[in-house]
Amino acid sequence: MTPKTPSPARPKTSGVPTVSIRTFITPRDSTRLAPRDFTRVIGTVGAIIVSTLVLVAIFAPLIAPYDPSIRAGAPFSPPSAEHLLGTNDVGQDILSELIFGTRVSLMVGVVAASAAMLIGTTIGLVGGYFPRVGGIIMRGVDVVLVLPFLPLLIVLSTYLGRSVLNTILVIAFLIWAPTARVIRSQVLSLSRRDYVTAARSMNAGDGYIIRRHVLPRTFLLAIGEFVAATSAAILLESSLSFLGLGDPLQKSWGSVLYWAQARGAFLTPAWQWWVLPPGVLIMLAALGFALLGYALEQKINPRLRRA
Amino acid sequence: MGPWRFFLPRVGQYAIVLAVAISLNFFLPRLMPGSPLALLAGVEPSELTQEERQALISEAGLDQPMIVQYFRYWGNVLTFNFGKSFRMNEPIGELILDRLPWTLLITLTALLLSSLIGIALGVLAAWRRGRASDVASLNTMIALESTPSFWLGMLFVALFSVTLGWLPSYGAVTPGATLSPWETIVDVAAHAAMPILTLTILSVPGIFLTMRYSTLSVMGEDFIRTAQAKGLTNTQVLSRHVVRNAIVPVSTVIALRLGFAFGGTVVIETVFSYPGLGRLVFEAVSSRDYPVMQATFLVFTIAVLIANTLADLLYPRLDPRTRT
């Protein structure tokens, strides 16, 4: 027989980074890995990384030694007491660029992920709660999932032009689909529970059931999805900026790397202070949100916990 | 019907994906604010006289009703007529055919390598679940998933080309060199080594995580206990029963990774100035060469669909349960 429901191990995605983090959890892990401790460690590490970065973003003007937009020293200076990470090709302080870049990178990640979560949750909710319409909607979701991801992102941002808002819109428009699938399967299972049938038999309306029985149990899952999506969005933003498609006035970590690449910094010793630090920051941010998302999901998703 | 019952709905879905991609290509430049002339003919309207502008508009068919333009566009796409590049004034079809082999070389090699590494490590980690080596490889893979690949590529250049001097830092061949056939192979391999390495690292975590998960769920099945109970050695259980079953869902993931790898080439080929399709996308984006950008997007879409179709065809062969 042809399987009617696609098994979870057979994702139809052209490779959105957020989906695979879910594949860590297996029935056997729970007995061998003391998952509660493992989850706690991972969650704590993620929380520390994320909160540090958020603090840096908030207090950027206080921490940064220079205004990143001004010429603060001789171009291409190596690290010194005045410029801890040296200066770039126009004499801007690289450390200050990175500190202020935290704002742009985090904001794009968080806002794009929030928008994606909103779209994904709405579509997943409708798709799961109204199975007939849902089937058609999920076909559309599958189409979005199959389109080659990064190339489409590039095409869209090229047409829209370079601005922070456009970057956010484009990323949000492309990363909601996996969220929609996860939310939908949760809603599908929730809306078939006995208490929903009971409520319906007592003439409860759809709006009431969704508000009272479905949304509260989906909301937390959506938060886990949101944190994981932030990680993906931060990586995507860095790729776009690296290709020169970021906002020219709002430098992010990715655009620092774009200029490092354009000026050939990785062919000189400058890679140690111009290439290494921004990449480490991108990696830390993506990792921090991914770990946090994983820990939240472990705590939240009842299906995973029961297993 | 046989396998077709599984396959036919998929074909329909892929046709829709292709139609969506082609329609996106058609509508995006026409719905953007400003004159579509800049996007479709590569000229700023303000630089032209009224007559020149009119001539260009009718040449590009922009004076026709939208629906006529739309069908004409489909006709062009289906006959592989993508027009000319704004920047290089060359037929786009030829440009793409020039670049495609290089991209195929690095993506397919990287896919092969990452499948072998991902599957082997995934089985190993699952077999040693919960132990130090499993946790260590899991953590490494999570960290790799969060690493921007282009940054990794830049570090590789700094390390292997600049510091150690082992590998060339850009291009696909040494320009202007006359080489024997054997030297040519070495030269091509040396140039492809770092892009392949970077792409492989990009793809391993996804395959590893799926293989590990899949192996773990197979190991929980009753028939594995039966195999162990009848006295098979661990190696026999692993090779005959566990891996054979666990590899089924992974095969799909590998095919789908091809689409992901193609996307990854855009940033990776940019880092290494590797003359493939991904680099072509970057060049087209930097110079606002919209037709080239659109055509490459379409080629990427078709590649993803081919990979999906292969996966669909492969699936029933690997898993007899899906045959009817």
C-alpha cells in the first residue's frame, strides 16, 4: 500500500536548516542520555549565548569604542591598543562594526522569524483544524518547500532592493513553511482528541474550540519553532549580506565579511581579525538560538517528552 | 498501476512547482515599482529618447497585453530561449552550459562524500548512542549546522592557500598553462578540492542526523531483537538488518540535499571564484543582469525537481513495502 501520511523521516524540503534539529530526539535517547540533564545543559548554554548577544545589541553605543560609520584610524591597521580588531579598508574600527552589527543581525533574525512564525502558525492552524481546506493548503506548502531556497531568496532580494526591511520580508516569506507543517500536525492531533469531540457535541463553535483547546497547546510549540527559525534567519541574513544584498547603510556581520571578501582580507594576515571574528559571531548566534530552540522543544513538545 | 500510484501525484506536484517558478520569473520584474524596461531590457529609461524607448518596448513585447506576454514567455522558456545576457551580450543558454559542468563536478562529488561520511558516522553514533563519542559527534554536527559555509571557505583559503600554500585559492584551472592530460586532472582536482570540502561539510550534518535518527528507530524494532536472539554478531545485525532498513529514508534526504547543495554553491563558488553556476548567480546579481539570474534560478529549480524525481523512483526500489 502507498502510505497515506508521509512519515516524519521523509521530509520534503530543499533544506531549511531548522528542520533537522528535530531529528536528535529518539525513543532510545531517553533512557541512555539522561535527556533532562542533557537538555538542561544545552538550554543553559543557548540561553547564555543569546542573552549575552542581546545585551551587546542593546548597549552597543556604550560598549563600542568608536562610531562604526566614521574613519577612526588608518585603513587596514592590524590590531592595536586603539583598535582591538584593527580597521577595515576605509579605516573604520572593526570591533565597533561588529558590536553594532549585532543589532542588525539579531533584529533581522528575530523579526523575520516572528513574521514567519505568524504566517506558519496561521496556515498550520487552518490546515490542521479544517482538514479539507488543509489538504489543499498543505499542497501549496509543499510547493514552497520544494523551490530551491537560497536562489529564490537571492532573486527576490535583488528585485526588491537592498534594505533591512526587504531582507526581513524575503526571509520571512521563505522560512514559514516548515513551521506550518509542524504546527499543522500538532493541531491535527489536538483537534481529534476526545475533549474536542465532547466540546463539539455540546455545540461549541470552532472559534471557541481553537481558542480554548487548540491554541494554548500549540502556542508553546510555536515558540520553540520561532527560536529555531531565528537561528535559520540569522544564517540566511549573513549569506545575503555576504553576497552584497544587505542594506548598504546598516552593516551586519555578514556585510563585514562581504567587504573582507571584496578587499581580499582572507589572502593576507588580516583574516585573523577581519574574517575570523564576524564568522564566530554568526556561528555563536545561530548556535545559541538553535540550542535554545532544541531545549524548549524538548520541554514543550509532549510527543517528544512521552517518547 | 504499481509504482505509478505513488509516483503520479508527485509528478503533478513537480509540474506545479515548475509552473510557479516560471511564473515568479515572469511576474517579479513586471510587478516591481518603476519601469520594467530597466529590468527586462537592461537600460535606464531616462537615458533614452522617446522613439528609442518605444522601439525597445515593442521589441521586448511590453506593449502587448499581459496575458499575451505571459504565454509568449512560456513559449520561450519551453524552447530554452532565455534571451541574451545584459552584461555579456551572449546567449544565456550557452553561458549556463559553460558553467554547469563545474557546478555538477563539485556538487555531485561533495554529495557522494557527504553521503558516505554522514551515513557511516550516523550508524556509528546510533550504535554507540549516549556514549561520549555519540554526544561528541552530535555536538560537532550541531555546531557545523550553525556555521556559515562561506566563512568556512574563507578560512580554508587562508589556511590551505595562503598559509600552507598547498592549494590554489581561486578558479577551476590554472589559466594559460599547457598541461598533459594527467597534469590537467591533478590541476582540476586541486582547484576543486576546497569547494568540494566546504560543500561536503555543509551537507554532512543533515545526512548524519537523519541516518542517526533512522538507525535508532530501526534498532528499536522487534526483528532486530530476533536477529540478535538467533545469535548473529553485531556486525551481521548492523549490515544485514539495521543499515539496510535505516538507509531508506536517508536516500530521500540525500537526493533532496542536492537542491540544498546547489543553493550552497552560490556563496561557496563566490568565495573560491569557481566558475560554476553559483558564481554566475553572484555575477548576475552584482551587475543587475536579470535574465541570467532568472535563467539560473530556473536551472536550479529543475535540478531540485530532477533530484526529487530520482528519490521518488529510488524509494520503492529500496523499500519494497511502498510497492503495490
